[in-house]
Amino acid sequence: MPIVYHTSDTYNTTGGERDHAICGPEDQMTTPKTSRLRLIASGLVLLYTLLVIGWAAAHRFVGDRFWLLALANAFAVYLFAPLPSAALLTVLARRRAAWIALSTALLLFFGLFGGDLMPPSPIARAGANGTELTAMTYNVLFTTTDATPIAANIQSNDPDLVAFQELTPALAQQLEQQIGTRYPFRTPVHAGCHADVAIWSRFPLQVEDVDPDVLCRVRPVVVDLGGRPVRVVDVHGWPFTSLRREGVEQSLAWRQEQIELVIDQFVLRPEPFILLGDLNSTPMHEVYQTLAVHLVDTFREAGWGLGHTYPATGGRLRGIPYPDRMVRIDHVFHSEDWRAEAAWVGEWDGSSDHLPVVARLRLLSAD
């Protein structure tokens, strides 16, 4: 059935003559109220897109140098949580500008986080002719008093090497009794550290010296992997000492200095390298990006999903509830001498506030 167009006469205010406006059926059905709602919907989509673009620009050019931005960077993925609502508003708006704005926000999201949502590539899983090593990073929480669930968690993942953070002497003694025979090569516990970093291994290891300023937070070793020396560093990044401006800025500065020291002293050496630990930094933070210049993130290479590890359980902060697994701050990095075949987040042990991260690596054959 052909569409019939109607003409409506309107007066030209300047000349008094009649103008004939052509209107379609859809235009006749659009009321001023509907038009106003569409305009509001379009404006909301445009405003939201401008906000995420503003954050992205600030992140790119300012990074963590402004404390509030540094906190926002930690939870950057949640800036894109309104995308489904923005899509509905775009459909309601039915305006080209809204569609362009939505497309821009979607492109920004997938550019930053799309790779995490894709399954690992077949190349990452294919392996190579070389020695295999499974490594685990595990913040066991310094207040933990029962090592049994931690030992069970380690045994279920069966790593060859475990990098602990916040390991107390009492907890280390319990773990030694339960899984010590599985990991006969262990770094000694520093007497002056209330909660230490430690590396336990199935392979022989040699402890290296480290700057006294980071003694309880950085533990470097050289592992004898079938006759080939492999350098491994366990790092516990400086936490936020408070959420006030001074505390955030001081913690960020200390953390950046800490990771630059690790890079200068250990990362740039010729041996195959692995860095594990609770870095207290997400992929949007400068510490992570500094490391990513030199090393490969095993979870992004061979894992699937956002890989969030902290907090292990939800709770309340000043009466405000928060969910579990909000951010990814526990990482396993490796040099180009390795290929990650798989990476995953371990189960909760019932006591720690972190989830462990495990990566299966294969050492590429030396040329």
C-alpha cells in the first residue's frame, strides 16, 4: 500500500504567505513530549561518552600522577558498566549523534578490555619444545593462623614454584610440615619481617641479595631448571596506606620506585625471567604498564576473563557494601624466553583476602 503524504498549511510570518510542509506518518505520530524524551536520551548518551573519553584522555596523559585519577584507574572497567543502559537510551533517542557516541564508547571499551574477554589463542596453548614450569603467586594474608586450607589449595593446583606474600614465620612452619617435602627448596624467612615474601620450589634455588629498603617485599632467586638458570622475583607491592591524598600519593610513589628497582636490578639480565606477586596495581596503573614494556602478562596471554583476584569475598566499607573480586592486582609476568600455555585464578582458601593466580609456562629452547 503506498504511503500517502499530507500537506499542512503554515503561515510565513515575514510575508504572510502559506508554506506547504511535507510530513510523513511517523512525523505526525511524534508528539512534543516524545521528541523531548528522545532529546534527553540522546543528551545522556553524549554526556556519558564524553565522561569516559575524558577519563581515557586523563589516563593516557596524566596516568597516576593525580591521586583521585589513580583511584579511578583501579576501577576503570566499571566506568563502562552503564554501556547497556546507554545502548537502550540510544535506541530510544533514534538520533545519529547518539549512535556515534555509543559506538565510540564501545570501541574504547573493547580496545581496553576486549582482549580479556576473548578465549586464549591457539598459539598461546600450542606449547614448544622446552621445559614446563607451573608457577603460583599467593598472598596468604598475615592474619591467617591455619595453613591447612592453603596447603590443600596449593596441592590442588600442583605448582612447581610458589611465590608467597604476607607469609608469617608461624604459617611458614605449618606449611613446611604439610607440604615441605613437596617443596624442599625454600627461601629463609627474614627475622625482621612481620609478613615476608618467600619462594618455595621443587627445583634447587639460590637466593640473591636485594636492597635492604625492600627486604620484606622483594625476594629474588635463581632457580636451576634442569641445568638452565632461571631468575625469579617475588614482589609484594606497597599497599595504599590510606585513602587520603597524602597516603595515596606516597603509596603510588613508593610502588613505582619499588618496581623500577626490580627492573633495573633483575629484569634486564640475560637469564629467562619470571616475576610474580601481589603488585597492588591493576592493568590500568602505571606500575603494571611499566612492567608490560619489558615483560608479558601470562593471564592476558593465556587466561580468559578479567581475572579479578581481590577482594576474595565481599564486605562493607564504612557501612557501604562491596562485592568480591573487584580488581586484578595479583600477577605473573614472564620474559620472552617463555610461552604461557595456560593461566587461571585459583579457588578461595576460606581465609585469605586474595585469590591465587597460577600460570603454566614453557621455556623456549635456547638458540
